[in-house]
Amino acid sequence: MLKVYRTNLLEKLDEALKAVAPILVIVLLLCFTIAPLPTGLLTEFLIGAVLLLAGMMFFTLGAELAMTPIGERMGAGLTRSRKLWLVIGGSFLLGAIITISEPDLQVLAEQVPSVPNRVLILVIACGVGMFLVAAVLRMLFGIPLSKMLVVCYLAVFAVACFVPKDFLAVAFDAGGVTTGPMTVPFIMAFGIGISATRSDKHAADDSFGLIALCSIGPILSVLILGLLYAPEGVYEAEPIVASVDSVELWRTFLHAFPDYMREIAVAMFPIVLFFGMFQIISLKMNRNSLVRIFIGLIYTYIGLVLFLTGVNVGFMPVGTELGRTLASLPYRWCIVPIGMVIGYFIVMAEPAVHVLTHQVEEMTSGAIPARAMSISLSAGVAISLGLAMVRVLTGLSILWFLVPGYAAAIAMSFFVPKMFTAIAFDSGGVASGPMTATFLLPFAIGACQAVGGDIVRDAFGIVAMVAMTPLITIQVLGLLYRFGGQKTAPTQTTWDIRGDYEIIEL
């Protein structure tokens, strides 16, 4: 068994190297040409890249071994109870708990002026919980996803008309940060577990779309909060201090590790506790399955600690400094194409993206290859970074981009295969993960500081932009799939929740 795990780790390391290497090359090229970095910052970035690689390796394997099976089992267990009140209550609690556990949410909450952290986190958690309930009920009663998206986004933009401008970008960013490395594997598996209890031909299609609806909940709840809390504080970016010697560099990472070890332990505890209760009450899993999940939880914990330490300590200050340096150049508009190149490659360093692309490939029996998904996601994020840099340089309102973008995405949902619509709206939340919050957002903040813009209005919102454009590019892939000679639908698959997670083709 140890040999199998070692082989799997090496496979995940290979995936992580392919994902991170392009970002490493781009930053080094910029550093040694037009955007020089202090030696201390560059060294922190390189150490952060090593930690990021190790973190992605452990996390992706841990998600496969633990987070995915836990989500599937709990989703199937709730549905098989055939008690609607239990499904609703359990889905709400799971949505709220997993959201509170999301590390990215803590980062956003600390940067929002005038709203207490706990209030913001609680409001967002309730929003995710309520919309997870709505997503589950949609699956159980066969409600078309496109119709729900139309109604929900009409409500979102209607409320947005009355919310202070300083709150708009933060609200739409909230929808992106809540679907991070803790949330995505669990909620996606939760949907697969629910769909596995169904035997109709649309079960596979409906297994996607939970993340799409759960991303709307935080946006709407924070917008409503914005009607009650008018932001009065001023965002102040923390000064960047590079390590001056090797001892200080070591202390920087040494002090960060205990904080993230404690943060991830607190984040994972509610999930483990909830699963333990389910195991005692209804799941009754065998010993081998429990051992496998226990090992997966350890891998997940180690991976998240390494990953978050690497990106927060090594990537965040470099992102800010790069953005500030590039936007200070006489030809500052170069930041638009450079941002697009960074966006194209950085999305593949998101841990949850690998979970999504592999689950899509498995659920469609290879009809939607992981590579096609990856290219479509990368293209979408590249476009979003270009538009975000235009916002930073011009100060245009985020609504000028979000309203037509979501209108186009929702309009396309009536013409592409249902599965592609669900996958597309799931992809938006998945693409905007910790790399966006800790590298791209600081990149935009640094650029905004250099041009003298309003950070809250112009830099914030980049997470929302990253979450929007994949909705269009993935559905374009769906149109190509529909009109490009594909005559049959993807093979429907279900997952045997009672066994060892074998895929059974129907």
C-alpha cells in the first residue's frame, strides 16, 4: 500500500511541476528584464514555489483519498434517508461549515473595511448554506439549472443597483473566494453522491452545478449586507519588507508555519467531526475505507499548510511588487498583455482546478477531456486578467464588465448541452482560488497603487472577473462539442457509493 501511495505522490508531483513551472519562468523573466525584484523577495518567491509544489502534490492526492469520498458518502446518505427536512437541514449545515473552513474567506474578510470579520464570514456562510440547499433541491426535483441562474442573477444585479460602489467589487469577490481548495472537492463530491442515488438519464448532468449556485449565495448575501453596512474605512495595503539576510528569511517562514498549521486544523475539524457523526449514525464504513480516508485527511492537511504558507509568504509580496513595478513603467499598458499571459498559466496552479477537470473527465467517460477543460479555463482567466488590468488603468466600474459577461453566459446556457452549462458555472468558482487571492489580487493592488487608483473599487473585483470569463469559454467549448461533429452525449456514469469508489458505466 505504501508503494501505491508513493507512486501516486510522484504522479501528483509531476502534475504540480507542469502547473507551476510556467509561472516560475514568467516571474523570473520579468524579474531579470523589465521588473527587477529585491533579492530577498525573489528568494522568498523561490522558496514559496517549492512549498507550493509540495502542497499541491499532497493536497490533490489527499482530496482524492478523503475529501471526495467523504462528500460522496454524506451526499448519498442524506438523500437515501428520504426525509426532506433532514436533506435541507444537513445541506445547510454542511454548506455553512465548509465555508467557514475556507482559508481564502479569512483573507478577504480581513481586507473589507468597516464590517466586522465575524459578521462578514457568518453572512457569507449562511449564503452558501442556503444556496447549497437550493442546489440540492434542484437536483432532487429536476429543476433546469439555466432557469435558476436567470432568476438568481437577476436578483443579484437588481440588489447591486442599490449597494454602495465601494461594496460591489467585494461582494462579487466573495462569490469567488468561497469556492476554494476546501469547498470545491467536498461540494462537487457531495453532488456526485446525491446523483448516484438517482437512476434517470439526467443524473450525470445534474451532478454538476452545485458550485455554480453556491457561488451566488455569498454575492447576494454580501450585497444585502452592503445595504446595512456602508463601508467607511479606507483600505491600506501592508508595506512590503524583503528579508535582508538568510536568518531573517528563515524566521519569516518559521513564524508563518505555526499560524497556518493552526488555521488549517481549525478549518478541517468541523468537517472531520461532521463525518464522524455520520459514520456512527448511518454510514458504517469498513475499516479499510476509514484508514484510506484517514491517510487522505493527513495528506490534505499537510498539503494545505505547505501550499498556503508558500503562496502567502512567497507569492503575495512578489505579486504586489510586480504589479507596482509594471504599472510604473512609461509603457504601463504592457501590464494588460503581461497580465493575460500570467492569467493563462496561473489557473493551472489552482489545486481545485485539477479536482474539477479530472472529475469532469471521469463523469463523462473521457468525452470532455481534462486537457480541453484546462485550455478553456486558461483562456477564460487570461481574458479576465486583461480586462481586470484595463479596469485598474482606467477606473471603469466593474458592472460594465460583469453585466454583459453574465448576460452572455446565461444566454448561451439555453443553447449548449446542459452538462456544459453546469460545468461552466462550476468552473468560474473553481478558477478563482487561493492563487487568485494571494497573487493576482496583490498584483492588481500593486498596479492600482502605482497609477493612483482607488484600491477597493479598481483592484478588488479581480476575483469576480476570474470567476466570470470561464462561464463563457467553457460554454463555447460546449457549442464546439455540439456542432463540431459529436453525435452522442457523454457516457453517463454513476459512482458506487457502497464500494471502493469504482466507476460503473451504464
